[in-house]
Amino acid sequence: METNEIMQERLAKLKALEQKGIRPYGALPKFSGAMSITNVLSWFKEGAQAVVCGRLSAKREHGKAVFFDLRDQEAKLQVYLKEDVLSKEVFQLCAGLDIGDLLLVEGELFKTRTNEPTIKALNIRLLSKSLRPLPEKWHGLKDIETRYRQRYIDLIANCELRKIFIQRGKIISGIRNYLDKKGYLEVETPMMHPIPGGAAGRPFKTHHNEHKMDLYLRIAPELYLKRLLVGGFEKVYELNRSFRNEGVSTKHNPEFTMLEAYSAYSDCEGMMTLTEELVIEAAGQAGLGLKFEYQGKDIDLTPPWKRYSFAEVVKERFGIIPEDSAQAMLAKLQAKGRALNEKKLSRSQVVKLVEDMLSEVTDFSPAFFTDYFSILCPLAKNKPDNPYISERFELFIGGMEIANAYSELNDPREQRKRLEEEIAESRQEPEQLRMLDEDFITALEYGMPPAGGLGIGIDRLVMILTDQPSIRDVILFPLLKPEGK
């Protein structure tokens, strides 16, 4: 039967219910005492009374008896209906129910001859009538684009998908609780910035009518969180939504979730320890140990994690050193067989190309890259004994960059110089994207304590911990092209 025919049939049932005085979108009765199916199964006692709510997922008729499967967020419970137990009106109502309807069931718990936990219905209420058919036999949606575009259907039909997002919630809660116990204060900073900053990336632009000003959705909250260190907060974090007007891939979504954490009187090494602790905590919240698989490859979180020197790796593989000019770097890459057509890249752009090759060096287990060239790190301190190398690391797991951290630069004179050099190199338009954030420099001039700062890509971390190949599989509503384009 076609979808339109099924909908017409269900609309007819809907009208028939309304004519009988039944509210097909009725409210839950007050003090219903409804429990989750998981809770009912955990304390299950034959003969006990229970009230459960859920979606009708299967229906089997046996003469004057009917069996339903009722599903809620996490579990399933069989429902037994018998004509001589229910009132005539309720049994007639049940005969007109469809797969997908949302119900409240009051009844008595028992186990069948096959030992299946079941509730014998004494009363049933229709809470919401489903007018559209669910995916056939609850096998889920086969078309990947439809799965993302109509996520609500995929969640109804796919119990394993719901578990992924339940795990995501537990991972984020675990990170939050861990930081709270460590004395970090959760804060909120603006999502609309007059001057985008804190990370490299092209922002989304919006406009405020009352103030007649352009604003930008934040690329990162970093500069605002550092202002809080200046103001006297010593440990802060934000689980934030950030936005970058760039490409979409299995590892990138224009809207994404990050953790940024800052600790006064710490540094890059302190953030390295914190990163290990947070990722191990998150793995535990996802129900994993220190060793597990991601996409068929082994990952071992046992600390301490491997460390690689970016400066040493690029010198060994390409002969590049931080003092090289952009032209020299390009020539060395081309001499090693890297096909690069660009002829006029800045030094930082060339090094960024090299940085993107780092995942080739590591296996799937965690690895820290340290000793980045300073030209890539305008917000990080340089090493005291080498002005060309910064106190920064990036963490790779499963071939993906997961985290980034610095010993934060707190010298306002050096910070101004670095940002001005970065702006001079930038080709971004309009001009406002090339403006220096003077208020941030002013804040540093009041004195910011030495600090360590950390950013973790939550979506990518969840990918690793739930064994998902695409970032779209761990974001409930990923950005998609309009249909048909």
C-alpha cells in the first residue's frame, strides 16, 4: 500500500476515534505514575502493577488476544490484551491502533511461558496518533541522505542510533562532571562577535538591526575565556557551539561542539595531562575500557601517550626547518614528490599544508604532536630557548585531530605584534575580518596570569568512542544541502 493510501486510512481511523469522543492527542493523566520500561524491567515482579508509555512497534493477533510491543527510549516491553479483561470501548480502540501510535498502558506484570516479561493491559490510553507509516518492519531507513534529513524517523526505527546519542550525552556529562570536580567553572561567552577571532576560519556573518552593526558567529570562544582569566577566574571551561563557514566532510560540519578549558598558573604540559584524563574519563562514560577498536583498528588509551616532535618530523621527512622562507619550503616539498601547484603561499600556509599530512605518521592510538612552528601559533608562547618553536600540542586519535592546546601567550606587546603580522598575511575580505581585537590586547595589558588552554573537538571524540565513520552520525541534525540540489 502506498504512503498516501495508508495516511488516508489512518485519517479515517482518527476521525472515527474523535466521533467516539476519544482524544487522539490526549494529555497524560495527572499522577499517572508512568515509569520507563528500563526501570520496570529492572525491578520486575510478577503480579505487580505498572504504568508505562511508549510507541507501538509491533502488533500480533491471536483470536481474542492481542500482543503489542511497546518501545520507549531505551527498551521494549510486550503488552498482552484480552477482550474479557479490557472494557469493550478500550478493546475496540486497540483494534484500531497502528504501528507508530504512542500509548499509555496500565496493567499487571507477568511472564509468558517463554519467560518473556509482559504487562497484561487493564487500561490503555492513546496519547498520539501516528498518521504516517514507519519504515517497513522497523529495519530503518536505507537511504543515507534521508536518514540525516529526517533524523526523527531514523531515531524511531533504529534503536542502535538512539544508543549512540545516549552515549554522546553521557560523554559530555562525564567531561562536565570531571572538570567541575577539578575546580573548573563552567561559563558562557558570546556566540555573536563584532570581530571574529580565537582560531583560523571563515565566519558566518549576520546583522543586528537595532545597533546597525555586522556580527559574526563565533569561530572559537578563546579570546573571551582569556578575558575571564584576566578578570580573576583561575579555571574556566565552556562546552560551546562554534561555527566555520567552510567545507563539509566526514570530519567537518559547519556547526560543531567544542570544549575549551583554561587554567591559570598552568601550561602546555598541564593541559597534556588534563587531556589524557578527560579522554579516558569520556571513554569510561561511553562504556569502554582503555583498549577498544575504531573502524576495525586497535586503539589503546593507556597513558602516557606517544609524543612526536612536529619540527623533527618535518625536518626528517621534507628537510624543512622553521627558519625557511615560504619559497624554500615549497621547493623542498616539491623535491619530495609532493605535487603542489601553488607558487605564492605564505610560510604559515605552507606549514599548514605540511601539518595536514601529520596523520600519516601516527597509528590509531593517541599521539601528541609537539614543537609546532611559531608561525602557526599566534596565540601560544614560544619556547624560551627557541623563538621559532611554540609550546603547543595537537592530539591525534584514529587518524584525526582531536585536541589542541597551548601555553597561552600573555605578553600584550608580543601578542599585538603576532596578530598584526597575521592580519598582514591574511587575504580575507571584508576589511572587518582583518581587524585587530583591541579590547583583547587591552585586557592583556591589565595582566593575564601564565595559563594553559585546551580545545577538544567533541564531535570527533564521540565518533571515536562510538565507532562511527562520519561526523554526521554523531550530530543529530547535520547541515545538508537543500533537497534536489
